[in-house]
Amino acid sequence: MAKTIEVIGSSVRDYCMLERNFLAHIKLVLLLSLLSSSALLGIRLPGPPGSGADSSESLGKASLPVATLQFIAALATVGAAYWEYHTGCKDLMKARAFFAITKVHLAIMSVVSAIIIATSIVYLVNSG
């Protein structure tokens, strides 16, 4: 039997917050997968302005590791999105005053942030 929850303004806002955070994670997943594909194909997104044929600079030997790291970060972000959404829904069903802060989501997103920073450094070193 399904558990019913009384609809009040606070719970509706909390649920909308959970959906908004989930969609923000999915947007990050799409961006990371696009960057992973561009690293594998050896193209820059977007290309440098005013250059016609030079827009296909590749990372060379670093393209496969960078693409792999970005894809792993995308998969980790999917896991973090799933974790945060379902723990938030459980907290919402239990009618907690404040959602419990989990260290799992923070740890996963810290690793994803470190991968993004490392990827940025690789791109900067390669462009210079």
C-alpha cells in the first residue's frame, strides 16, 4: 500500500528542489560526455575564433586518458544524482524537518570536481 503524504507548500518546494538538483546533475553528465567525445575525436568545443582548419587540435597522447576520466566522472555524477535524489525522497517521506546531509554525495562530487580541474589543467598545458 502506498504511503500518502499531505501536500503542503514546504513539501512541494522540497520535491521541486530534488528534481532541480537531479536535472542539474544530468546536465553535468551530458556536458562531461560531450567533452569526452570531443577529446576522443580530437576536436575542440568550440574551436578557436577565426581559425578555419586549426579548430581540430587534438590532445595527442593525452586524449584517451582525458576522455576516460571524463566518462568516469559522468558515470560517477549519475550515481551521485541517483543517490541524492533517493535519499532526499526518503527524507521527504519521513517528513524530516531538514534533509540529512550525506557525505557520500559530497565525496563523489569532490572526485568529479577534481577530475574536471585536472582536465582543465591538461587542456591549458596542451594549448600553451
